[in-house]
Amino acid sequence: MKTINPSLDYNKNMELGRTKTIMETLYHNLKKDDDKHNKTVIETLVIKARTSDEEVFFNLLGDVCDYIYQEKVKSDSVKTLLEPFDEEEDLDCVIIMLCRDFVTSNQITKYIVQKLRYLSDIISMLSLLFYKKNESNYSLVAENLLYSYEHKLTNEDIESLMENMKTYINDSKDRHTDVLIKYLESKKTFNSDKYEAPYWISLSEGENISLLSSIPVGETYDAKELVKYDKLPEYIESFFYEFVSKDKRDDDDDKSFFYKDLPENIKESINTFLMVSNEAESKEAKVKIGTPERVWGPINRIVGRDCCSGPKGKGPCRMLLCECLEGEDDEELYDPSVGMTWFTGKCDGCNGFIPDLSHAIRFPHRHGGWKGCYCSFECLLSEPPYIIEDEENILLNIMKQNINHIGIMDRSSFC
Ligand SMILES: [Zn+2]
Ligand SMILES: [Zn+2]
């Protein structure tokens, strides 16, 4: 059998980065439909390339891919040409290399994947990528794989990948899997059949989209008449007294001490709650249509100023409007032309879909304003943006009572 010596000009060419000549070497030495011969050629070239640097190796792989594409090499021969690039002749690993190390174009990788009959399915590949991602960005390589396989991930696919990831985490002790989980979660699609709307949303007769432009959000801070409850009704005293931790309760038997020590905005939240719940009760709990509470959610005012995202920057911080705390990490002030940013469509707790902003609830900050985006009270308490102490506890309970009493107008049917 004729032995070939592809190394003649190879090293020199590689040093000069003249891949064009490697292509010529390939064309010169590979024989159409002679897999055995071709395998020897590639193996020899791969051994040479491995002793050089990584770039040489990847250039060679890229050139072999170009060759396969240009020559329309048939399936079995594609396998022969590519296998030697993995030390264990694992074709799956070679395909991951193509998607991960950008050795050839997406289009050629896709051509090769479609041509090969010996590859694992996409779920196995994406699971193998947990191990083979090296330093690369998982999502980028995964996107290349999905493109090449012409596959769109279903929620079931994502479930099985999450399961496989547990095994991977166990095997590898990789502690940086957050980005992987985030990526997979982001690929989930909303399944309206399985979605259960929260219990507090409703659409009363007469409520419609026009309320979004006609219902005021509430008074500005300056104009606000400060409602004072010097003497709290008996039931409200015990209402928030229950949120005080046990040791504090035992320290002092005077229940009213706690109200006057509260920060102003919390007092105001209690006042608003009292007004609203009295109104609701006086109408025998019959829901009034189009109240600011139902359209914009409960108030948690920042004392001394209006909400940055209220209409013309006026009015109190309402749960479904407030942006005051969303950009707090960067110094820049909220720019109303940017529009709404707090509603992400996903729950900060479980990452589940929230199909409409009126289905979301948010965390009331002790100094006023609202933070986050959650699908349920359970999620809000499981991943709160702030530590929950007495003040937060009171605000959360006021908010919950408020929402339970009055509900939120369901906007999901408007779009
Ligand atoms: Zn605000
Ligand atoms: Zn959730």
C-alpha cells in the first residue's frame, strides 16, 4: 500500500499559517471513497498537529470540515475523516469542538451534523456539553448545537436536561452551574394549558383597559392630607401586633407602643389599608370597580417624595408601577422614556412564567417603594430581595390583606 507523507510541507505551512496549502495537501492526499487510506492521512496529520499548538490543530479540523462540505463527502466517509480528531474517536466530542471552538462556519457544522448518522441525540449532546464546555460559554455552544440539529427545546427537554445536570453536578462538583440553569430556564416556553392564574386577580363588570388611562394613582406627597389614627381601632392593633416577634411581645404588654414607633411610611400603609378596608367593608365587601388599588395595586409611599415612575413623576409608589428601587445598583436616575423595567415576565422566586404584569406581586421596601417580580406570596417569601424583619413583616401582611380584600384587576384579557 502506498504510504503518504503529508508532513512534507505541513510544518512549514502551519508556521506560516498558510491554511490554503493545507487544503491543497488534503486534496492532494485524500482519495475519494477510500476511507481506510483517508483515515491514515488524517491520523498522521492530527498527530503532527497535536505536537504543534492548538491553533494548528483547529485549523486542520476546519480545513477537513471545508473539504467535507466542498466535496459533498458521503456520510460514512465524514465519520472516517472526523473521528481521529478526538483521542477516543468519539464523534460527539468532535461535533462539540466544532460548535465550541469556532473552527468552521455554523452552516458547515450544520451540514456535517445533518449528514452524520452516528451522532447522539441533541439532549445527550447538551448533557455531554456540561462536561466538555471547558472555559467556553455554555449558552453560545448550546445555541450552535441547537442550530446544527435544527432543534427547538421543549419544556420536557429542559426537564430532562435539568435532571442530567444534577448527575453532572454530583460527578464534577462544579460550583458554577448558575449560568447553565439560568440559560436552560430562559429557554422554557409558556404553557397556557398548565398556567393557573393567581387567586387575587379578577375582572369585575365594567372594568376595562380604559381604566389604565383614567384611574388616578393617588395624591402627590405635598397635596396629601395626612390621615392620623391617634387611636387605633382594637382590631388593627392586634392585627399588626401579631407580626412582632415573640420576644418583643413579651417585653412590653402595651400593644399601642409599636404603632407610634413605626416608620412614617409604614404608618401610612396601615392608614391606607384601614381606609380601603373600611370602604370595602362598608359596601359589604362588594368590590368597587376601577379603584386605584385594583388598577395599580397597593401603595407603599416613600416619605417625602413621589414615585419616579408615576404619571409625570407624581403620586405614591404603587405596586404595579413603581420603578424607584429597580435601578438602585447603578447611580442613574430612572428615565421614564425607557418605560417599564420591573416586569420581567418571570418570577424572581421560581423563574416560572408570569403572563401579565397584573398577575405579578412585589416586595414592599421598609422605606417605601416596591422591588422584584413574583408569581405568588410563597415565592416572594422564599427569595425576598431584602431581609424580612418586623417592618417588612408588617408591610407584607398589610399588602397581602389589601390584595386579598380588594383584588387586582386582571389585565391579561386586554391584549
Ligand atoms: Zn416608586
Ligand atoms: Zn414563583
